[in-house]
Amino acid sequence: MTTTAPHQQISGPSAWRGDVLSNSTAWIYVLSDAERTELEDLGRRFVADDPDLRTVTAADYPFEACRALNDECARQMDAGRGFVLVRGLRTEEYGDAMAAAVFFIMGLHLGQPIGQNQRGDLLDHVIATSNKTLSDEGALPSRVRDRLPFHSDSSDVVALMCLRGAKEGGASSLVSGTTIYNEMLSRRPDLAPRLFDTYHWDWRRQDPDSPELTYTSPIISYVDGVFSTYAGSSMIFSAQEYPGVPQLTPDQAAAIALFDEISQEPGLPIDMDFQPGDVQWLLNYAALHSRTSYVDHTEPERRRHLLRLWLKRDVGRPLAPEFGKHVVEMGEPTTPLVPGGRFRIADAVTVNDDWGV
């Protein structure tokens, strides 16, 4: 394993700009009729079978027509731009439960779904369940309408399916971690190496029952020529409040601030206006994600509603030691689960309006 901080710009498909990508449709995979038919047939069977989401496998719902789709999603995440948007599902015609079944089946073929909250739910929801904002105590980013800062999730892959879009706003925004690093090298080559330093991340803010206040990780990993990012500056800055956490040096603070500043510059991110049925697959190590603020429809049943999967995708990607949220086995809870987990598709697709309120 060779770990070095690159002093030259990194090239390749992961080094993209949003203003260039948005002029093409190369990042959109449009389902063929055969692929859509197979997914719908498998989705209907999944709903009828009603398997336990914790034990069902891809082998239970094998692909034939969708093998090329699965291969392309895997290729783009592992060795391409880091994401792909799949379009063409007719979710408005067959309802939320079958849509969720199709989404879950696709996830099974790309990795292992893992728990996303204290209940161990494998399928979670991105939907505003109150009028809270991010500044309110206890508010969950997935349950508010605010703009979210660019960040990485605690999984190898994060996937979103759009059931219903917002009245206004709510675009999904992605930005290339490679491009941010290249920009830093161009502007402040003296600060770029600080992204390889080890930082304390606020574990308690992510998990109120965490056994420790923080865990440690660098922001950038570059091993055997493979570039990876783990970002979320708010978790680094809030960890600074805990006793015993080393304070950031001026150069470290400046490097993190510049990283955030560049990530939001016009032209670097790509914004996607989700359509019902769209499915976005994203490798967390390749790109950061966020969301623009949005306005909901007044009718509760028309609220912006996305389904989310977190996947463990073990394909041998080389990473720096103790990179990311390495303190627990991915998807394993740090404390006993809270009762109420929903592991049947009809239950899992129903929103718990009290969660995150």
C-alpha cells in the first residue's frame, strides 16, 4: 500500500465540473423497455413475497435484462465519475410500496443495505416532517427543508429514489472531491497537504449514544493512485468544543474553509432536479452531496419525498488507515437498537412523522 499526498493535479473521470457535465446527458442512464419491465416484474414479486429486508438477497431476485444497467452503475461508482442517475421508472403508476421494492432490489445488486438510524431501518426517508430548521436542536438534516452543506454519509454508497418532487427547489447537488482538491492545489498548494492530516469528527452529534465523543479521520485519502474524500466540516468544527480535542492549527482551519468555499463555487457542482422515479447512485468517496432549500406543496400527500439507501460496497477500494467513520463496522449499531425498526417493504415505505421531530 502506497500512501502519498499528490503534488500534481489528478486526472481521470472523477475530476469533473458540473458546468461541463450539465451540458450533456452522459451521466443519465435511461432504462430500456426490457430493463423497466424486468424491474417492475421483480418489484411486484417482491411486494407479493414480502421478504424480511434484513435477510433477502440479490440472488432471490436475479437480473437478466438489467445486467448492463447494474454493470454501468457499478463501473461509474467504482472507476468513473462516482455517480449515475437512472431514469425511466413509472413510479407514479404503481405506488410507493412497489417503487420501494424496485429500489431495494437495485440496491441488493450493488451492495449490502445497512442500518441508517437508531432503529436499524434499512430504508429511510428524506422528507420534511415539521417546520424545524437545521438550527433547531435535534433536527435531522433529512427531515428539514433547509439547504444542506456538502458532506459525505456514513456508508460506501448513498442512493436516493424520488417519489415526489418539491413545489420549488430541492435540487440534489453533487461536487467532485477530486476537482476540489485540484483547485486547492492550483490556488494554495501550501494548504492542500493539510487535508491529509488526521482530524477529530463529532461522533456524539451523529449518534447521541456513541461510546466516545469523537473519532478521527483525514479528509483525503490517496492510496495506490486511488483518490477518496470524506467531508463534513461542521462535524470537525463542532468536535473542537469537546475537552481534550486538539485545536485546529491556523493552516488546518484555512484549508477546511477553502475546501468548503471551493465546493460551493458556481460551475463546480451539478444540480439535479429529481423527477418521480429517478434513482441516484453515488459513491461517497468520489463526490460530496448536498441539497438546495425547497418549498413543499401545501397538501401533505404531495410533500417532497425521497427514499434513501445506504450500502456497504466491498470492492477492495484502497483507503488510508482509519479513513472515514471506521470506529464501527459499517452499518453496525454502537448501542442496542431502539424498538420500532421496520423490515417489511409495506411498513418501511410508510413515513414516521414523529421521527426527527
